[in-house]
Amino acid sequence: MAAAYIVDAVRTAGGRRGGRLAGVHPVDLAAKSLDALVSRTGIDPASVDDVVMGCVSQAGEQSMHVGRNAVLASKTLPQSTPAVTIDRQCGSSQQAIQFAAQAVMSGTQDVVIASGVESMSRVPMGSTATFHMKEGLGTYKSPGLEEKYPGVMWSQFMGAEMIVNKHGLTKDDLDRFALGSHRKAIAATEGGAFEAEIVPVEIETAEGTEMHTVDEGIRFDATLESIASVKLLSEKGTITAATSSQICDGSSAALIVSEKVLKEQGLTPLARIVNLTVTAGDPVIMLEEPLFATDRALQRAGMTIDQIDLFEVNEAFAPVPLAWLKHTGADPERLNVNGGAIALGHPLGASGTKLMATLVHALKARGKRYGLQTMCEGGGVANVTIVEAL
């Protein structure tokens, strides 16, 4: 089977809900990453076979095929460039990477952009379901689904609390992990680790026009005491807003090409795709599936956890990466080395290619070889992607 290569991967700096990116339409926000990727790589725009864009809340400003609209709003891609918008919940743009790689590896396409966007300020999380429910237009839970899962209300928050109990975690464990996320993100920001991946976005502020280049969610003054003092989301639970991923606006993109195109267009790849895995399990505990998907991916790749140099495990809630560490026995020093979604934000459909941007650039900066990325997803699904830095 042919190989698939990541030439480059980029992302916008995250914006808080109602923050610095809230004034940017998500179609234009997505186009920013597409344009930066094309410009940085020097790829012939006319050679792009497809754009695969992840987006979870496909309503309002993200409706009517946000992927195609972003191509049309782009300043670099011709209108002849196809696009498709996909939803695998939080793993939407990680799945975009995998679909792009599969197209290249199968030989059916040679140049595919994987991407994602989510403006959680402008299209509120869950609004695709709640709007219709409030209008009396029905619910996603069909009679057949209710028969199989009677009385179950799908809740990622409840799933996270179930992981805490199942894996013997404490609130102090979660608080300390959250503090570590902020401290790593601070060090990465102040050390310039994100400069290679962040796409500047021009924004309007009260002081005038500025370039948004720093992740807005990082708490530069975070302490264990301040994190521990945040109110519990459930009276009998352990999770707080401080130990959960931040609502975030952002976009991201990665260029996936064949070896033939590398040679024809003189491109230098950052990484090679080693393994693509997706699995599904219990939809009630929901967020635990990355543990088992990682087992499957390593088995299929013929690798052990110790052979992986860096890990990106999405910090949807602190219990997810903590349970993943306990299950896999991975070295915690290799996990989310530049911080994660607790500090940097989780722009849903954009998070997959966002994490990949961070992973491939961190591998290059640290002179490491193998990286593994995984993401918990609604419905009890998880993607795992293993890459080799070149």
C-alpha cells in the first residue's frame, strides 16, 4: 500500500467563548487555516484533490456545508476544489486526517487537505439538538435507541465522572493534572514552541486591529489553590470547569500527500502516517474508548507503548488522559508536552488537526521519532493516529 505523508499542519490560536475570535465568522476562520497551509507548503492549489473538514455543530453559521463554504471563502484555493464536511464528534478532524490518508494510501487521490473548524461562541455546543427540541421538532433518541438504552441520557460529563470512579482517581489528581496542563502551555508559549504551528488571525479589538497569536485560555496565574477552589459541577462529583476542556473557537488544517507528489512538487514532509485506527465501545461511559483504541492501534502497528516518543491525548476532561496513563503504562513525561485542552481549549471539530499540528511540530522540535494521537468522542468512539517524524 502506498504511503501518506503530512507536509505541514497548522492551527489558529484558541479563542475563549465570547473572546478574541468571537467576531470572526467560522467560514472565514476555517479559510484562514486553509490559506496558511497552502501558502506555507507551496503546494499547487489546483492539485488539491479534496478538502475534508470536521465540524460538530453544523448549524447556523456552520450549516450548509461549512467545508465547501470555507473553500469558496479561501484566497488561495480555486472554486474547482471539492470539499466534504464530516462529524465524528470531538474526533471530527482527526477522522478528516484518517480519511485523507486513506484516500492517498489507496491511490485514489494524491493531495488532500484535512481540516476542522468550530466557533463555539457563534454556534453554541449542542444547539443542533436543543434548538429543534425546543421547537417541538423531535429528538435524536429514536424509539429503537430508547429500547436498547432505556432512560439513558447521553452525557460526557457523567461519563467523565464514571471514569473517575472506575479508575480510582481523586479530585486532587484532577486538579494537579489541570495545573500541569496550564504550566506546560505557559512554558510552550513563552518558549516559542507554538510559533511553527499557529496561524495569525487579524481581529478587531477596542484598541484597534491586532493579530491573534496566543491561546486565550491559558491561565498564566494558575495555582493549585485557585484550581482546587473552583466549584464542583456536581455536588457529589469531582470534576470542575477547571479540570474540563475549555469552550473554544478555532480552526486547523493538515496537508496529506502521496510520495509521488512529494517528488513532483519538491515538498519536504514533516511526518509519515504509520497507523490509522478507530474503535467504538460503551456509549454511556463514552469517554473511555481511547484506552482500548490505543491497545488496538499498537497491536496493528506491531509496536509497544514504550516505542512512542510523544502522545497527544485530548484533555476533554482530566480523568480521560489520567485513566489512559494508568491503562497503557505510558510515561507521563511524554504526554501532552505543550499542554492540552484544559489550558489551550477544545474547539470540537477543529481539535483533531489542532492536536496533530502540535504533535508533528513537537516531534520535530525535540528530535523525536514516533507520535500517537487519540481523542475521546461522543457515542463511545475513539480515533488513534500514529505518525513517524521525518
